[in-house]
Amino acid sequence: MGDNQTIHGLDYLKNLSLIDIAFFFVYVLVIFAIKWTALFILKRVYHSDRTKHSFIPIMEAILNWLSFYGSILLFIFYFSKEKWLFTPIYRVKGIDVSLFLILVAFMLITFANRMVKLFNAHIMPLAYKRFHVDAGSGYTINRLIYYTVMMIAVMVSFAIVGFNWKAIAVAFSTLGIGVGFGLRNVAANFISGLIILFEKPLEVGEVIEVDGQTGVVTKIKLRSTSLRMYKEGTLIIPNQYLIENMIKNMADEKLYTNITVSVAYGTDTRKVEGLLQETANRGIEGEKGVLSDLPPSIRLTDIQESTLIFSIEIPVANTETKEKLEDKLRHLIVSAFYKNNIQPANVPNGSDKGNIGE
């Protein structure tokens, strides 16, 4: 039979018994029932917070692996005596491709995907710790390992099922001119992703500002970068945009609360400073995300015609803590001023803007 000639091996499926199919699905349900039961028992036995966040997720991943690959292996062994499983569906370059080979190729890709993720999650961190590799470089290495392994797995799998790589290359070169214009942005984002991964102008975990929006970098992929906003969900940014535009990286900057308070001219400045210091100390009690290396800073920042302006600055870990703490401090300041008869400065020009500012 010539190359690329279809072999009608699937004709054997006509003799497949519906009873065999029914029993196979029953066995699959049994496998998943065992998995669910084992997971239920584990959650009942190990119910501490530590095991819920460490041991249980690992066991759940292992059980998912066993049930997934167990079902595929069951399929192969259950129907191993059937001719249709090993009968060629088509033939390419002397390779008889059967349903069995297709399943093997599929298992190879999925297994490589799972193994490389497991390797990067549990083995590579030990090497990074041993050789003092920073988090950003470690992330870059992990991505390169993942893409390399998956590319090899896909190429081997395609070779198993008879894909002709030379023919594919010719087809892509022929179509390249036509689709090149449509894919130019994808290519630009891809190259930009490589630049970000190697030059590291920004890294995972850093806080950046893009078009006035601030968030934490969570993923850097070859096409796009994910930015977790504090209120608006996740922002997906094409890598080309990050390379071509001005991005503020706040990784090396300390983040501060910034509250300005205006009081009437003639007010006892030392009394106001003491009240603000006391209020700031009360405000940071029990608050997570407040940096303890520097105490709250209370300063008289400006003296105007009828106004004395004070500022409160407190170092914090993130924008979420900053906004929460600023709201809390404003309420405490209003209460403290009311109890001590501290008069806010008169608002000029009849504006209705408050005097406990931003």
C-alpha cells in the first residue's frame, strides 16, 4: 500500500460490543470513585491548616494523575485483544499509525507537561537556593525548561503518528507570506517576551504602574504579561506594549500612606503633631502589611496664610494596605480633632473639598 494511503482499519469498530463499552465505562467510574473516596478520607483524617495547604494538594494531584493515566492504561489493556486498537488507520512514509500509537503520543505530551511542571515546582527551587539564584532568574529558567521540554515532546509525538516535518515546513513557508502580516504582532510580542525574560526590566512579584494603573506582576509569558490589580481583577498586557512604552517599576521603592491634614492658623502645632502621632500609632496596631522598620512620620509641611498643613507617612507593603490604612486614619483623625476641639482650616473660595486630604 502506498504512502499517505488511508487504511480502513476503523471498519473493525463495527464488531465492537456495546456490552464491552458499557463495562469499560463502569470500570472507569470505579477508578474515579476510588479517587474521590480516598480524597474524602484524607480530608477527614488530615484536617489541620498545615496539611490542607501542603499535604492534601499534593495527594490530590497524585490521585488525579493515577486516575487519568489509569483510565488510559485500562482502555489499552481492556481492548488489547481487539484488532481495531492496533490496526493502522493510515500509513505515512512507511509508518502504520494505529489508535494505539495516537494514544501513546497523547500520553507522551500530557505526561511531559505534568512532569516538567512538577520538576520546576519542586526540584528547581532546591537548585536555585543552593546556587543563590534570584526569583526572577529562576522564573526565566523555568519557562525556558518548560518550552524546551514541551517542544521536544510535541515533535516526538508528531513523529510517532507519522507527521512529515519537511512537508509541514514547506507548507508554512508557502503560507508564511500570506499570514506574515497577520502574525507580525504575535511575532513582535514573542520577541518582546524573550527580551523581558532575559533582560528582566520587570520580574514576577514586582509592583509596576502601567497607564496610571498599579498592580503586581504574576506571570510573564512569551506573548503577554499578567498584572494582578488590587481591585479590578487581572490585566493582560501584550509584551510589545511593555517594551515600547514607559513603565514605572516600583520594586525598589517604599510605598507610603500619604495623608495631608489642614488646620486653622494659630492652632498649637505641637498639640496637633502629638495627636497625629498618637492617632497614627493607634491606626497601625494589628494591621498586616505595615512595615515596622520605620515609625510613622508626622511633619508640618507648609504654612499658608490661614492654614497649617501636616502630613502623615507610614511605610506599607502594598497598595491594598495603603488604601485601607488611609481610610482608617482619616476616621481616627476626625474623631481625635473633634474630641480636642481642633478646628480644620477654612476651605478657600467656598469649595466643598474636605481638609483631611489625600
